[in-house]
Amino acid sequence: MDRMPRWADVILIPLISLLLAAIISAGVLLAIGQNPWEALRIMVSGSVGSTYAWGYTLYYATNFMFTGLAVAVASHARLFNIGGEGQAAIGGLGVALVALYLPWPHWSLALIGAVVASALFGAAWAAIPAVLQAKRGSHIVITTIMFNFIAAALLNYLLVGPLKPTGTMETATAPFPEATHVPSFRDMFSFGETILFRGTPANVTFFVAVALCVLVWLLIWKTRLGYEIRAFGFSEGAARYAGIGSTKIIVVTMLISGALAGMMAINNTLGEAERLILNAVEGAGFIGIAVALMGRSHPLGVFLAAILFGILYQGGSELGLMLGIPREMIVVIQALVILFTGALDNMVRMPVERLFARRRARAPLSPPGPTRHPPGRDAAPTSTTPAAE
Amino acid sequence: MTKLSTFLGASALALLAGGAMAQDAGPAVIFDLGGKFDKSFNESAFNGAQRWAEETGESYAEFELTAEPQREQAIRRFAEQGHSPIIMVGFMSATPLNEIAPDYPETKFVIVDAVVEQPNVRSVVFNEHEGSYLVGLMAGMASESGTVGFVGGMDIPLIRKFGCGYAQGVKAANPDATIVTNFTGTTPAAWNDPARASELTLAQISQGVDVVYAAAGGSGLGVLQTAADNDILSIGVDSNQNYLHPGEVLTSMVKRVDNAVHEAMTAGAEVEVGVQVMGVGNEGVGYALDEHNQPLVTEEIKAAVDQAAAQIASGELTVHDYMTDESCPALTF
């Protein structure tokens, strides 16, 4: 397992992957007659170069944290929840209903109400596929995909009919009342004359997402339920032998997963749009799958991957706004980064591991075997012993 | 492109200063989520902008939205770069524009398909129900079975407006006619799903439909293709689609988004504000007649539809607009 120092695993490999993606992207940009250096500069400064940029990056990242955590929790039980899209859409319905029809005295209470409603609605949407999987063996991938379409149809019906204010073209609910508007980063971090995060959608929901990352970590690694979920994921048969009920684990895991996906609506519906818009999720449910994969289903990994995806989204927007690069080409560049950092991870990892293994074999002080070395010792010059291949 | 990137520094400064900067950076166009090559509404706007660019030899800034929060981002960014007028197509931008427009009083905004009541906004709306009434009248007269079809994209109020006008036209020609209505889907994928549209058309044909009207963006191509394959008549939408299947497309309901965009860009920063209604009267909507559908449109049909158009233009005939009360006298959705 431990074939190279941790710093190489955490920093070196992602850096090499990003570099490879950047080289190929540069080729793509050259092919369409753009200056790759200029594009890189815009992408970086546009996504992390100012509080304005961070205001968008963190908004997108917040969305991806929720859906990424949803997929991550389910995958610990070897369940592939592909229904984040629908669960987040229905979560939005929950947020809209409580924000529109309950009188909230203060935003903090409205936020709590929205958290509860979106989690309940999202969980409810995951419950039927979960029970079908647990009791009837209907495959969760198929049922959750189908529930995405049912959610889309339901919201389509509601936002064209009952929930839409009469006379407007927009397929959206009425704006939420003033008292439900949660503070944006601008409200929170601007002081006096200095206005930070001006006009950006990032809001207090980001902290809800970060708190959930911690809670999910506690759940998976520090609680009995988390232990059962992981045991079930490693081996269903062994888990059952140990007295862990598979029905309970499948249903509970999916409820948690659905609730996490549903809570994404706090960010995009309560936090940003302040009304429920048709198709508000915009594929974040599916991005969550990539985020969870890239983050190795660990909350810290999900957090970092969500930030990376946020950077890609916001950087991509800036490329379109500043250079007029067609959005299809932006998707190509985003896809290259995802491909290299996520899917082609082993392509970089294996040669680097071999390199380190060779260096280690030469090192006089390091005995063979799975011992972890401090990076300093690995980096020491070790040319005294000939390499044993 | 290089011109645009020089504004990078300026816009960054404007952002830091927190104020709007009035510059003359020319017009900007913001396309909706469908993308500028949607064979329909956005493409029509793109064609209008291109026409302006070719005529004047000047360039314009453009952006294709991929996410909802980008609406505000793009409008603000273009305003801070000094673009005017900033033209956006699509009714979903109405709410963001209504909030942003007062922040940039020096900038002119144009929104197509929605009304935003701000002193620096021109709102262009089309009377799609009138144009649809005309093609419905033609469908009702051309149909031999007395059953006509309507294939919409997503079931949204705008498409119901098309369908309702169409149904009224059909009923005006033949009060006993049956109208079969279908939608291609419930997600935005519905605008670009010709295969599904094709299946729906086949299903409608099996119910006796012999004229079908497609108001479904890119999906409409599937309707027109299937109708041509099965020798029934079809009606195109937004741009003139008669040429796609000569002799098989009865007509097209043209909605001149391109003219609206072209006109606004030609007027430049001096564009007139207020609500501009594009109807049958000012050729904002209408039916298409060219060499491809000439043989299909008989003298009788042409006389009837021209008379109806004149009556609508003079105000003698009112076509019910679905949006006024969200109900339709001729069709239930």
C-alpha cells in the first residue's frame, strides 16, 4: 500500500495530473486560435483571484459539496445513488413550500426550517428506491434515475400550474418573502466602506455544507451506524453474519444520502435565487458523482474536489465572458481536468510509484516493506548502493 | 477578442471601485441556456446579431449561459465593461434584470420575450398566439381528416400560448376539428429530442392527425421529418422551415427574434426603451410563404389567412392570449 511518501500522494500526483490537463487544454485552445497563457490567467484570476471570483467559486462548490457528500455516504454502503438530481429538485420544493407559506420572523429560523424541509423532502424522494432495493432487489441505479425524471415532471407540473404566480412567463414560484433572505458573503464579510464579494451568490449555506462535511466524517468513522454502513459496503454477507440488518442499512443510508442531496436546495433556492426555479439543480446532482469519486468518498476529499469543480465552473464562465470561447470548448477543458485528476489518476500514480519504489530500493537506510518514511529521508542522496531491480 | 481582453483590466478596476463605468464598448448579446445554435429561438437572435455585424463590420460581445447564477454575472459583467445595449433573450432573465438594471442607469438593456419595467430597459414581446392562430387556420383548412396535431417542447406557459392560438385558428376554420396535443418532455432535454418528437408524431398520425404543428425548438426537426416520411403536412416554427422538406411543410410560424435583435443593435446605445409588442400588425410574427410551400397553399387558404391577418392587425379580430388568464377557450392542456 504505502509505496510512496504522503506528500507525493497528496500534492505531487494531483499537480502532475493538472499539468498534463493544462498541456492538452493549451493544445485545444491553440487549435481554436486562442492564447492559452491568457486563458489560464483568466481562468485562475477569475476563479480565485478576488473575493468576487471566490464568491462564485464557493457558491458552485457549496452545491457540489452537498451532492458529493450524498453520493459518498451511499457509496460507503456500496449503493450508487445516481438520483441526487431529483432529490435536490424535490428538496427545492420543500424549501419553497416552507419559505412561501410559513411566516418566518427571522432568517436564522427560516434557514433552520429550510434545512429540515429540504432534508425531509430529499430523504422522502430517496425512500421509495431504497425500500424497493432493500425489499424487492430493484436496482437502486435504475430506480433513482427514474425518480429523477419523475421529480422533473412533478416540478414541471407545479411550476407551470399551481405554484406559478398567474400572468408571468417565468417557470418559477413567487419570490420568497424578505424575512427568509439568508445573508450572503457580501452581507457577512463587508465592513464599512469595503465591500467584499460584491454581487456574488455565495451565502451562509457554505458553512452548513462545511458543517455537514464534518458531521458525515463523524457519522462514517466515529459512530456505530457508520461502522455498520462500511461493514455492509465491504461485504454484505459478512455484515449480515455479524447481525447487521441489510434492509435497515440500505434504507437508512439512502435516507441520509437523499437528505444531503436535498439540502443542496438551501444554497441554490433559498440562498441564491430566493424563489424556486424550474431546473434549478442544473446537473449538480450528477457532478456530485464525479466529486465523490475524485474525493475518494472521504468528506475532506469531497470538500477539496467540490472546490476544484467550483473553480472549473467559475473559471469556465470567465473564459466565456472574457474571451468569448464557445461553451462547448469550455466543457472540453473542464472535462480534461476532470479526466486527468479523477479518472486517469492511476496513469500518473503508477509510474510515480515505480519511481519511488526504485529510489527506495537504492536507499541504504530504508528497509523493504510497508513502512512509512518521512519525506526528508527519501529525498536524501542515496547513490552508495547499486539498484537491485 | 484582443479588444475584449483589454477590457479585462478596466472591468477589474470597475469591480474594485464598486461602480459602473460608462464606456462605449458596443452591444452585447446573452443567449439563453439552449445555446446559440438551437435551430430555434436563440439561433434566430444570433442570426440577427450576425446580420448587424456583417452590415456594420463591427463586432459584439456574446455569452451563452450554462447556469442560472450566470444570468446576473453576465449582465453585470457586460454592463461594467461598458457594453450598451445589452441584449438578452429568454423570459427567465426578467427577474435578475429587474434587480440589476437600476444599478446601471447609463446602460440600455433589451430583453426579448419578457416585460421588465425599468426606465433603461426595452422589453420586446411577441404575439405568438396571433401567428399561431394564422397557421392554425391554415391547418384547419388543409386538414382532410378534421384532426390536427400540436407537438410542444417542454410544457411551459410560453408553449401553451403557441398551442392556444393554434387551437383557436383550427376551430375558426373547422369548429368540429379535434386537436391532439403532446409535449416532448419535462426537462430542458425536451428542446433537443427529435427522436421522441418523431415518436409522438407517429402516435398522432395513428390517431388520424394529418397536419401537425411543432413548437419544440430543435425537437421540431423530428416532427417535420416524420410528417414528411408519412406524407402528412407539418408546420415549422420560429424561423422559416419550409425549405427543410419542400412540398411537405404547409407553412412556418415565423417569430422575428432576429429582426428585434438586429433593430436594437442598429439603434445602438440610443435604443428606445419601453415595451415593444411584435405582432401580426408590424410583421413581428406571421406565416411563411415561399416557393417551397406555394403548391400547398391554395387560393382559398391564402385568402382566408390574409383576411384573418388583416383583421388581427386592425383589431377587428382578437385572439385569446393564454397568458392573460392562463386558460384557453379552444384547448385544455
